[in-house]
Amino acid sequence: MMNNNNTPPKPLEESLDLKEFIALFKTFFAKERDTIALENDLKQTFTYLNEVDAIGLPTPKSVKESDLIIIKLTKLGTLHLDEIFEIVKRLHYIVVLQNAFKTFTHLKFHERLNAIVLPPFFNDLIALFDDEGKIKQGANATLDALNESLNRLKKESVKIIHHYARSKELAPYLVDTQSHLKHGYECLLLKSGFSGAIKGVVLERSANGYFYLLPESAQKIAQKIAQIGNEIDCCIVEMCQTLSHSLQKHLLFLKFLFKEFDFLDSLQARLNFAKAYNLEFVMPSFTQKKMILENFSHPILKEPKPLNLKFEKSMLAVTGVNAGGKTMLLKSLLSAAFLSKHLIPMKINAHHSIIPYFKEIHAIINDPQNSANNISTFAGRMKQFSALLSKENMLLGVDEIELGTDADEASSLYKTLLEKLLKQNNQIIITTHHKRLSVLMAENKEVELLAALYDEEKERPTYTFLKGVIGKSYAFETALRYGVPHFLIEKAKTFYGEDKEKLNVLIENSSALERELKQKNEHLENALKEQEYLKNAWLLEMEKQKEIFHNKKLELEKSYQQALNILKSEVASKDTSSMHKEIHKASEILSKHKTNQEIPQIITNFQANEKARYKNESVLIVQILDKGYYWIETELGMRLKAHGSLLKKIQKPPKNKFKPPKTTIPKPKEASLRLDLRGQRSEEALDLLDAFLNDALLGGFEEVLICHGKGSGILEKFVKEFLKNHPKVVSFSDAPINLGGSGVKIVKL
């Protein structure tokens, strides 16, 4: 028998017991969908959620899938009236949103809505339909006339039926006096034997053997009604053909419209879901590695005990009592990461919680045994692990890691596998009863131990956890609690042996002591490093002060010698008046170097946007700060903070003097207004972008276009980061739809 496991793995939300919760969440969407993933940038989406949370989003009408509409228009087909109304419902929702957020111009969400500019044709299209999807009266004169005739004929038909219902001749045969609608016709319900009292056409027989009769006089009107109905259908088909032809010209806009509606629908669904069940959003962190959950509750738990946990290292090994909540803890951690990744609200204290972003989340929870494909539990586990060994930056959860094989062999094997995955920057959560595996993994400083606790007095799990220790499984106590007879438990304990029990206790205690000792050693090492740092800093400060003192001493000696030389020269000249002047001058020189005074600084006041000289370089005064400091910008575009004493006024050249010829930098011959980076690697793209912006600046361009495409978004991320840090870029934003939308950036220089 071949050893092929073709059974598809369970979806992650099913493995984490989130299936019902996700199904409930999907009911808040206006359009049925299979995926809950967000195509837009998470940070941007989170910003929108926060902005509109207080204002609220109106709920759109339920809509159908739009793929068939696009296919029909692409193939130049004609849409049905209800398909055109599907477009109108989306357009109407966009207009309602734009009106609702018209005054909130400071919001990023307003900018996004404002970027959706409806062509005039679509405003006219909205005006054609009423709320029920029918053509409004006054939109088409021919259709209005046909509808008016149809309504008049229907009223006449009803009058005829009511006349017969009140007729004395027909009274013995009437089952009731109501008008019945059958096959689109108003008719009477009669008993048998009516043929002598009234003529007409029997449309159908009831379950009781009665007859649905269309009177002969009403039959002629019914034929006219059918004829007018056909004419109305033809008129509507002509309108649909005309509208479909116009819509084909706006196919690109329609694709954009459907995509934007789906995104807005996903925002509305998330907000309404959060408000309906008092849930909170957690934006996943792209920088933090640690996971902190405060008051988190898994959605499947009806009366949950909120989880408070800090997972600050690369691996968490959960041990302890059976049925003590280890599996639910693992599912809770993975569920929090999964919900955060898709910005689905959850029961949590969002302000005090941190959840990292994981590109991939994997769960090895269920027993992979498959008899049909001849695969055992352990073989299935190995197959699952082998598929993950090359992964990086993922979150992996493994429940009962020792399942299906010998405990001692598994400890060595799984230690090797787990350490390989840890080296690849993955984060791992396991539950295990392998004390040996826990002890082996505890040697790694990136591994945290967590034990599910057991109340020995009440003989029940507490569903709480203790960090830093290896927990006991309490297998005998758990078996007793679930109905295994006491005498069998005692017999099992005899087989197990007191020595083995004592050994397990020693393993647990020694592991706890070892980890405590490691933590103390780390604390002492950190303290010693801090003391060494302070010592080195103190020695450096001492040397610095010695150098300052030495330089001050030399300066004072030089000043003293200078004053003494002046006095000697004046004594030799015997000019007393001049001597007094020079003595005063020498006194001034010495007074400048009193040790208790600072050297005076010559400070010149400058104005904003004034040019000055800083270290033989021309700079621009950008901003005036406190205490004589200024923000300045160099000719290379660098900005720095400088004191006014370091700046000098630039002297204006005297008038009527010879003016040197101006030197101008020639504009580059190949300067362009647009740069296409699609298909480039990140490093090459940034080099091209840098050269392009330099050429644009030399060319005197104030606005350029950068085309990076949409794709996976990696190139866009590099481009945005480069533009943010470029000194000559004033601002940048997504281009309008006709210029490329979010795949193109408009850059102002």
C-alpha cells in the first residue's frame, strides 16, 4: 500500500476552534466571501478603523458577487437590470460615505474617500433607480406610458373579479370572495358546476378539487396586460443594452469601484462586529518579538477565565497537570496572533497587550493518523515537521509533542528539531509531558517554562500557570477524578514505584533551581557590566577634566606673560601716561581669563530664511530656537542645531563693484518627469530613484512621478521609506486612478 497522505490539512481557524467565531464575523459583510484577509496595508487599515470608530460607518445593502458582471462587460455582453442595480448599490454607498465624511477633512479616511471621483455617467446611473432596484418614474417616457397603461388594466381586471365575487348568480359556487393570483392573473376560486353561471378559462385546480377560473371578460384584459408586459420587458432590455455599452467604457473604474467597496465593506463589518460583541482590535507589532496578553478570552469559551501572560522569549514549553488548560493556552496564543494578523476584534485589553506580526502561523494539534493512507501518528507528525523545517519568522504551536513514539528517543529528536527552528528566528509554543525534553530545552536561554498548576487539597486543576518550573502531570489524580476505581490507581502507583516518583520530583525541583540560578547569574553579570561601564565613564570624565585644566593653565600662563611683556616695554620707555594705559590694557587681558568666569561669546541675531556662514560653509536659517540656538540647513540639504556664536553674518558686496560672472549648473539632458521601477530589485531601484531625483532637482522640476507597481508591496515599502528620509522631498502621495493609483507616487520637490 502506498504511503501517501492526500488528506488536506484542516484550516487554521478550525484547528484553533475559531470556525464558529469566524462564521459569525462573516455575517456582518454585505457580500458573502470566503476569505477574511485584508489586501490593504495593515497600519493604514488600523488608522482608518480608529478614525471612523467614533463616527461610525453606515451599513451597505447586501450585494452579490461582481465577477460575472466584469466578465459580461469584458465580453461586450448585456447586463440584466438587477446586475446594473448591483453596481448602483455600490455607487450609492460610496456617495453616502463621502457625504457623511465631508466635514472630516483632517482624517486619512477622508483622503481615501475623496480619491474616489465618480465620472458624471455614474451620477446619472444612480438617479435612474429607486431603492428597490426599479427604474424611477420620469427616467424613460416610453416606460412611464407603458407602466401607466399596465396599472390601469390591472385595476380594470380587479374590478371585474370583485364584480363577480359579489354576484348573486355566482354566490352558490364561490369558495370565498377573495381575488386569487395564479400564473400572473387575478381569478376566482369556484366549486364544481359553475359552467352554467359563468364562462371563462380554468387556470388550475386546488388541492381540495376547486377551480381557479379566469372570467372571459377578464381574459381579454389579461391578454392586453401580457402584451404590455412584453413591451415593458423590451423597453428595459433596450435600456440595459444602452447602459451596458456605456459601462463597457468605464470597465477599469468598475474594477476599482468593486475593490474599494469590498475594502470599505470589510471595515464596516469589523467595526459593527466589534460593537455588537464589545470586542477590541490589536494592531500587530512589526518590531516587537514578545507577546503580552492581558484579559484575553478565547471565543469558544462560554465562561472564560481571562488569560494574562507574557511570552517574551523564542519558545514556550508548557507542562503540568492533565486537563489543566495547556491545549487551550496554546490555542489562545495562536488565536490571538491569528486574529490580530487579520485585524479581527477579540476579547482583550488592547491597550496593555502586544502581539507580534507573523507572516505564517502553523498549528500541529490534531492526531495526523490516517488508516486509509497507511500513516501512523508519529509518521504524520514527522511529515508535518519536515514541511516546516525551512520556514523562518513563523509562529508554530505543537500540542502533545511527544505523541505517538518512545519518550526518550522523542526527547533527543524533538530537541534537535526545535533548536533548528529556533535558529531560523521562529517562535514556538509546545505542550508536553516529557520531563526529559523540558529539562533539555530549559538549558537554552531562549526557552521559557510554564507549568499548569494543580490544587492538591481540592484535587482539581486551577487553570492557572507558573513561570520557570516544570509541572507534574498528576495522571493518577486525574484518572481518579474521572472515575477510575481507587484500587486500580493504587495498583498502578505500585507498578510505577516510589523511586520513579521521587526522581520526577527531583527533576522538577532541580530544573526550577537551575533556572533560578541562571537568572541570578544573568542579573549579576548585568550588574557587573553596568558597574564596569560606570567606572570607564568616570575614568574618561577624569581624563577630560585633566585636559581642560591643563589647557586652561597654559592659556592663563600665556596671558600673564603677554601682560608682563607690555609692562616691561612701558617701563623701558619711561612714558608714565602710556604706561597707565597699557597697565589698564594688561588688566583687561587678565580679567578675561579669571577661572570663575566663562569666555564671552559674540552672538549675532539672525532672522528666519536668512543666509549665514557656519564653519566656512553657507547655510540657511530654518528656525529660531531658545537660548540663542538655531535650526540651520546646509547646501547639501542636511539640517542641524547650532548656537548663534558659531554663525557669522554674510557681508553683502558693495554697490557698483565688479560682479563676478554667475556659474550655473547645466540641466541634465536626460531628466524626466517619470521613473518606472517595476521589475527592479530593491537595491537597484533605490539607486535609480536617487539618481532620478538628483536629475529632477537639477532640471528644476517641482513634481515627478515614481511608478513602483502594486505587486507584493515590498518595492513600494522601500520607495516610501526612501522618500520619507530624502531632504529635498517636500511630500508624496498616491497618484489618481488615471495615472496608476496606489502603484504610482506623486513626489513634490
